[in-house]
Amino acid sequence: MGINILGMGSYVPGQKLTNNDFTRFIETNDEWIRTRTGIVERPMAGWEPTWYMGLKAAEKAVQRAGIDPKEIGLVISTTATADFHTPSMASIIQDKLGAANAGAFDLNAACTGFVYALDTARRFVETGDEKYVLVVANESLSRFLDFTDRGSCILFGDGAAAAVIEKSSKLYSSALGSDGSGGKLLCARALNVAPEVRTEAPDDFTDEFPDMPLHKLFQNGKEVYKFATCALPRSFELAAQKIGITKDDIDWFVPHQANIRIIETAAKKLGAPMEKFIVTLDHYGNTSSASIPLALNEAIEKGTIKRGQKLALIGFGAGLTFGGIILEY
Ligand code: COA
């Protein structure tokens, strides 16, 4: 039992940072960023709250789905960059959208969030409990980037994308995974801990990385890179083996958009041509959980991805998490 993606929408803020913009405050250059990551520019939220971008994307998705917001039974918002610890982004979006009959919660699986949320949503429609579920991926990573760390701040962008799904009998398989032992390789502290008790807290990540900044994204780029190049093919293979299909059956791979070299290495490991991979990171950067649906929506809007084609959505991210969904569009 699978899902039908009834309608999708996306929203990115109008402001952006180009590679050259970074040369004003860190030691870097356009050539280094392009060749090491494939990124050219990335949207920046500025004044726009995370939920606002999510709402804009959700409005388009609902309109394209051709349904009344009151028919939505559940709103799941994926974010690692919520505007509030509480209320959830999902509750704010549910209200502003007029989804008066929907439940709402946030889901945080970092950059793998959309894969996790779509698979969670699938279970709600599969049981028949809800007819339509809205998944909204919205992220403002710029809010917790350490703009003095040239190894991480150049990677990320802000944006949102949303999908309305319903039950269907189309092809579907999924696999979700996590290796929490790698949590400290990519993290940002939520609540403050007094410096005098910080080092006494069990498993405090600062034991290993004393320079980790409070409330800013900390990343061990090399280790995350190694994890990512294995996690992407693994996410596909775990989902594929459940339904006995191979990479040759897939029309389009829609990978998490972190670094072009990660995607190229994953393609090689899978033995699939790069031409089958949707790439949007050049103009969006890494938008965390919004990256896969932003890429998916753009490819649908351009007519690259067509109804009836088989897709593999494959992601990885902080946690460390990973996950894949194979579905027919
Ligand atoms: N501009 C110029 N030089 C930079 C730079 C930048 N923006 N960032 C790092 N460098 C420098 C380093 O300081 C280092 O200099 P040194 O040799 O003098 O010490 C040199 O470039 C090489 O650094 P290194 O870390 O080996 O580069 P890399 O090829 O591994 O690329 C990343 C770094 C971050 C691009 C890469 O490791 C990566 O993409 N990792 C995965 C990150 C990721 O995807 N995170 C999100 C997961 S959801």
C-alpha cells in the first residue's frame, strides 16, 4: 500500500548569499566553494520566520492538490530550526492555513526529516484514519549557523516545501535508520546549560569538542562526509530490497542536497548514472529537511519528473539519521 502525492508547493525567501558574499567576512573564495561543494548561492530567510516559509509552501501544495484545507486530517512539520520550542511549527501552520480539522505536530530528524515525515504520514492514510495529510518541511538554518566557521556556514540555505498525500495502491517502500553515536558530529544545543555544570552533564558533547559554540551549528565535516557517502546508497538499498527492485528500475533519484561530491560518490557506489539524480544544491545550498522536497517539487514543476515514474528519495543528516523512500509519482 502506497501514497499518492496529490500536490506539492515550495517557497524560498527572496534574499540570497552568493559565494562571493562570504568573502566579505570569512577567508574563502567562489572557486573553493564551487569545486568542494557545488554550491553557488543559497536563499536566506532574513526577517521571515520558519513557519511563514512553511505556510507559503503549504498554501501552494493545498491549492495544487485541489482540496479544502478543512479536509486535511493531520499536519506534520519537519524542522530542526523551529521558531519556538513550543508551540510547534505544525500548529501555527495548521491555524494560518485554516486546516481546522487537522491534528498537528513537528518531527525532527534533521536533514532526513522529510523522508521520516512522509513515511509517518503514509501510515496515517494507510490505516484510513486520515484522508489527507500535509507534510511541510521548513528550515532556517541561517539562524543557527556559525558565520565564523568557513567549513560549515557556506553550506546551508533557507527554504520550505510541502506535499499533500493520500492513500493509493502505487508502489511504495521505505527504510529509516539512525546511528545516534554520531550525534556529536553535527549538532546545535537547544537549551542553555550553565558553564559550571556543562562538563558534568552525562554525554555532554563538549567533552570531545571543547570549542563547540553554544546554540550554533557544530560540524565535523570530514566525518559527516564519510557517513553521508555510505548512508545515501544504504538508504536506497534497504528500501529497495524490501520490494525486490534494483537501481535500474528507478527513473529518478532525489537525494538530500548537501554536497555534489557526496551525491556523485553515492551514484558511483550505487552504479547509477548521475543523469538520474536531481540536483538543485547549486542554487539552494543545503536546506536540511526542505532539500529533498524542494528538489522534488522543482523537478515536477519543470516537467522532469512525470506521473507514473519511479522515484527514490534518499536522505541523511544529523542524528545521525538516514532514510529512503521508493515510490511511484
Ligand atoms: N573556503 C576556503 N577554504 C576552506 C573553506 C572555505 N569555505 N572551508 C574549509 N576550508 C579549508 C580548510 O580549513 C582546510 O584548510 P587547511 O588544509 O589549511 O587546514 C582545507 O580547506 C581543506 O579542508 P577540508 O575540511 O579537508 O575540506 P573538504 O574537502 O573535506 O571539504 C566540506 C569540507 C565541509 C565541504 C566537506 O567535508 C563536506 O561537505 N562534509 C559534509 C558536510 C555536510 O554535508 N554537512 C551537512 C550534512 S546534512
